[in-house]
Amino acid sequence: MSAFLRFALAVDWIAARLGQLASWAVLAAALISAGNALVRYGFDISSNGWLEIQWYLFAATVMLGAPVVLKLNEHVRVDIFYGRLRGRGPVIVDLLGLVFFLLPVMAVMVWLSWPLFLSMLRSGEMSSNAGGLIRWPAMLLVPLGFGCMFVQGLSEIVKRLAFLAGRYELDVHYEKPVQ
């Protein structure tokens, strides 16, 4: 197995772990939301910190869960031609999309979001809501998530190139969305 393919499989393993973390974040957000509702309506007590932690967890769900969605080939597509393609066609379209759209956009998003994260970290920026949380942990999820998507995109490119070369078995299954 080539070093590139070993890299791709290691990235896939990391994406799967991030996906598990994202699924736990969903559960935690749901439990906190239910607890908030119970305390708010049952005891007339509220906390902005508990409300804000829910959107922190939602950010973790989206930003850490996206790479595993790409890994599982369940990401959103513009299905004008893709559903009609067979054999190597979908793999080539995926490669073009990964190289010319996903990687450049993810790189720009990391480049734009990193300075904002650093600014929040240095300043210790807090929520403007009474009892709110510090902002940098949520902001860290933005460059981290986009960076993970970039690396997962590299993994997908390697796997598709290996598939086209006959060195890797790739599940090219695509289920057209129900309209």
C-alpha cells in the first residue's frame, strides 16, 4: 500500500472519530436543551450560559461531523448529471469537485477564520449576554472544522486516484435523493 493511501486511511480513521464526537455533541445538546426547558418552565430559572453551550455543541456537530459525511460519500451534490453517470464517471466528477471547489473553498475559509479565532483568544472575548460564555472555543471550531474538511478532501482525492488506477476498491454507490 502506498504512503498516500496509508495517509488517506489514517485521515478516514480520524474523521470517523470526529464523527463519533459530533454524535455525542448532538446528544449533549439535546439533553441540555431538555434540561433548560424543564428548569425554565418548571422552576422559572434561566441561564444564558446553558443556552449558548447548545449552539457551541451545534457548531461542534456541524464542523466536526462534516468530514465523516464526506468520507461516507453522503455529502450534498448538485445532481444535474451525477445521477446518470456510471463506472468511472462519478469518480471523475468527484475528483473535479474536490480539486476545484472543495479544497480551494476550505483553504480560504481556514485562512479567513484563523485570525478571527486568534483575536478572540487573545482578547478573551465574552458573550454580550449576561452569564454568557467565552467565545474562542466556538470560534476555534470554524478553522478546525474547515481544516479537517480540507484534509478529508485530500484523502478523498487520494482514494479516487487509487480507484482509477485499480489499486483501491471504492464504494461509488450514489442514491439519488427523493424529489
